[in-house]
Amino acid sequence: MDKVSTITGIGVPLRRANVDTDQIIPAEFLKRVTKTGFDDALFERWRHDPDFILNTEPFSRGTVLVAGLDFGTGSSREHAVWALWDFGFRAVIAPRFGDIFRGNSGKQGLLTAVVPEDVVEQIWAELDAIPGTEVTVDLEARTVTCGSVTSAFEIDDYTRWRLMEGLDDIGLTLRHESDIDGFESRRESWRPTTLPAR
Amino acid sequence: MNAATNRPRTLAEKVWDDHLVVKGENGEPDLIYIDLHLVHEVTSPQAFDGLRQAGRPVRRPDLTIATEDHNTPTLNIGAQIADPISRTQIDALRTNAKEFGIRLHSLGDIEQGIVHVVGPQLGLTMPGITVVCGDSHTSTHGAFGAMAFGIGTSEVEHVLATQTLPLPPFKTMAVTVNGHLRDGVTAKDIILAVIAKIGTGGGQGYVLEYRGSAIRELSMEGRMTICNMSIEAGARAGMVAPDETTFAYLKGRTHAPEGDDWDAAVAYWKTLPTDDDAVFDAEVVLDGDLLEPFVTWGTNPGQGVALSESVPNPANIADSNERESAERALEYMDLTAGTPMKDIRVDQVFMGSCTNSRIEDLRAFASVIKGKKLADGVKLMVVPGSARVRLEAEAEGINTIVTEFGGEWRFAGCSMCLGMNPDKLQPGERCASTSNRNFEGRQGAGGRTHLVSPLVAAATAIRGTLSSPWDVE
Ligand code: SF4
């Protein structure tokens, strides 16, 4: 995972609330067995509409998605994050995210910034006024900037640190391997095991 | 185990404390040990790929079990799977299970089925354990007093490699359902009413604990239905404290503890219920006496009403986000505000999914349709949650009841819950479904879903319009 400090790119206003992960990537794409190649699947149901924002210039080159309340709720599919990532998005700004989606984003290195609803409205206004306006998400300063709008954003300290250090989850955990060994040595015998099948 | 503390604690806090490997400091999450990892073909291939690339083994194959469910056909299961992509995912799981030494129940195997039906059925799901799976409805297993949650594919890889997960702390919410359910009102109606009350974001950050007399009176199957849909309220997990109902369900199952282990386990399980003076961060109270059969009208599970009511008018919704979402939902669902819910005709009835496909659900459904005829122009598909449930139902003659009624009796799997296999709605088709998600296109592109209980599904299949079990004698 690469280190992240500041992301700057074309902002895409997605003026919808409750965009669940079924909308971000429909279930039929979950059948793939690779981690890449999901860019065409992003918002697939809406992409058939030539007027859908990602089908229009300059938004097809967008890297910062600015969405409404409750983005990424629903199914836990991490493919939603991969699809956003493959399309080119490196940050998503919204007033609230689905928990699992937000967790998945951090693991991929996709930054999710929570800002108040009125700030999202202001950013949408800036992006509508001048399509192609860039949005900057500064992870170090925890600020979002777009045109004349600047706002602090929320992200938990741990995810921020990991993104900034570009740390892989498993490596981090395996620093505690002796603690895991110790825990296992105390684990009671009534707890379930799956092998062998009796 | 860990964390001796005298502070009064909730069920969720006790289970959490007993799985603490490393306490997170300075805002770091806690490192939590995972007792049971359930795996299926959709969310695991990339995780195994990740392990392979990093040269890492599966740390505890003996705490891991896999089944094929999301993609599997429910007809002609002996034939090669027609869809090449479904086949690829299933082949990938078979290859990975073999390479990494994981027990797998493949299509055709007696233990194959929906992952959330298989775990409890084998007795692997038990009180006081932690359960994860790359599937949001892992919350189902909380019905046993386990801490169970859905994870993403990266976390699947993490658990495979380390048998632990770094997890942020949670808040607790008591969902208390007092009173007693009337005949015809079920666990599904409770959870649909809870979600309609607190909203699809209402449980966010919380572990819900379902309490109260109406919950205590539920069977394990009913408790699983409720915990299953906790995720639809946005919650991290849902739990029910273990009691005699739980122990009786577990006793004698293949993987349940035996002998001294059983006694030790039960003694521990009895310490798990929330302490009397423990404090929840939030509480919601429902009156079980007043609940009616429920149904959704919209495109998220919070958009529901009692069946006796009408399609709501978005103009009466104060919150602008909710109002817009309701307007869009009515357009997608092709419904007009003010229409009595019971006037809505359906094209299909789907009886299945990890919410309602256990033997008790099938029995309830069959009891209503027995000796009746399927409404003209309506299709009915009944899909048991697992191969074992299917056999059990067949032994009781439920398959015959379904086919004589005019419905289709299928092989086990997720089926039309999410339309990854050939079982899909056609664009514009309307379905009364016992599953858990009514999102746009969930059951097939353009399909329209009304979430209901097995009893409502049965009554609807008889009358052809959304109906309450109170409408059929
Ligand atoms: S039945 Fe539906 S909700 Fe349950 S695991 Fe399968 S796809 Fe998911």
C-alpha cells in the first residue's frame, strides 16, 4: 500500500443519498476472482445513461467523489471499494458512510472524509458552478478544500496514521504474534473446531 | 480468560473482553481473537490470492469452514454450472480449500447450504464465541449470544492469516420488545418494525441486544431472523442472550461440546447475559402486543409499514433526504401513495434466504398453504437454506405440500435473495420475498421486492396480493 498524504483531483458531485453498495457495484460483478478490472462495473446501473455524471467530461477523469448522506451502506462487498479505486477515485467525501464500506476503504488506501451535510452542499455548488474544479483532501491537516470552501473532516486517528504510513494490516497484526500464541494456549476446549468432521 | 472486571457489563462487552488479544492504545483498535471463520465462494478468492502472493499460510484451518451458496444453482445441481463466472468462483474456492487445508462443503454435499444456516445447524455457532464471515448477514449468529459480524475480503485475508481482527470499540443499544406476539406475527415482523422505527442508519456503530419477553419467547430460528437483519438497521451486530432455548437447540449437534466440555460451556454461557445494572448507550422499546404483520413498500428495509396500512405519501415525510428517497422508491416500485398495501398484486413469491429458510420457517409457510392453491399468474419458489433442511423438510412432506400447491421446490442456496444464480426477477416483476434486502435490482435488474415473513409470503401466494395470514383461514 502506498503512503497517502494529500489527494488533489477533479471533484465529482454525486447528488444522491443512500447510495448502497448494490448501486456502487451490482452483485453480478462479484463473481470475478481478481482484485482489479472493476472500473466498468462502477455504478453500472447508472452508467448506461449517457447523462450520468461519470459519463460526462470532465467528470470521467474525477478522482474525488463527493456524495450524499449514507454512502456505501448495505452489503459488505469490498468490490465497491475496488471499483471506485479502479475508476480512479482516491478519496470519497460524504456526511456519513456505511461502517463496513468505510473500513474496507481504509484497507485499500481509499480515503473517506466525513464532513457536515452543509459543507457537501457547498462543495456541490462549487463543482456545479465550474465543472472540473479540483478538490484537495489533506490528510495531514485533516481538511477538505474546494474553491472557496474549506472544512475540517473527520477520520479516526488510527486509519489516518495507517494511510499516512502505508501500512499493510496483516503485517501490523503479526507484530503481536506472541500475544496470539498466548491467547490460543488459554483457549477453552469447549470452543468450536471445524476439523475433523465427526 | 482476560479482563477480570467488576464493572457491570452487557453481553456484548463480556464476549468482547474475553477475546481481547491486545488492548488498543492511543486510538488503535483492539485486537480481537476469532473463534469461527465462515467462508463462501464470493468474498474469499481475492483473500486467498493475497495469502498466496505474500506466501502466508492459513493460521487455523481448524477454525475455518467453507460452503458454496451464493452462486449455486437450485435446479440440476449435478450438471456443470452453466454460467462461466459462477463456475470460476466455485472452482476457485475448491482449489483454495484444497491448497490451504480448509474443510469445504460443496454442492451436492449434505452439509452444503447458506453459510449462516450451516454454522448453527452443525452446532459450530455457540454462545460467547466470535464469528466472522465475508458476508454482512453474519450478524445472524448473534442469536446464540455470539459476537458475529460481516467483514470485507481484506479482513477475510487478515483472519485467515492471523485468526484475529483489529476492531474499533462499539456502542451498545438495547432493543426491548415487551409483551407477547399475537398469532400470525413473527420474528420477521419484529425486525421490520424495528428497522422502520430506527431507520437504516439508526444502529450505526452499535451492537444491538434484543431483549424483553417477546424475544425470550422466540425459537432459535426466530432469533436468527432478527439478528440476521440487524445489519439492515446499520448495526455492527445483533445479539440475544443465551438461555435454555439456546442450550436445548445446541445439545447433541455435531460440533456442540460434549461431556465435561458441555458442562463447562453451559456454566460459562450462563455468566454471559447482561448484568442487571449494566448501562446501554441507547435503548429502543417496542410493544410486542401491538405488532402486526409487516411489509416494505420501498427500496430500503426501513421503508416498511404494517400490512393493514397504505403506501405512505412522501409529502408527509419531514426529513428531506428521507422524502427524496421515498419519492424515488415509489417511482422504482411503481406504487402510488395511498394505495392499501393489500391491493398490491405480486408476480412472484420467494420463500428462502438466510433470513427465513430454516426448517421452522418452511413449516410455518407450509402450514398456511397446505391444501390451498397458488393464485393464478403467480410463481412461487421455495428454496431451503441448506441441503440438510431440504432433506428434513422432505421427510415431513413439505416438498409435496409446496408442489401440490403449485410452487417449485428447489435445492439449497442463496438463490433469488440476490440473483447471482439463474433465479432472478425479470425487469418490472414484483415479488413478495422472505429475504432481507429490497434494494433496487437486488433480486434481478428492475425487479421490485417487498420484504415479508414466511406467513405473509404464504398468504400472498394464496391470494396473489400482499396479504396477512389473518386474511386466510
Ligand atoms: S441468503 Fe442472501 S443475504 Fe443471506 S448470505 Fe445469501 S445472499 Fe447473503
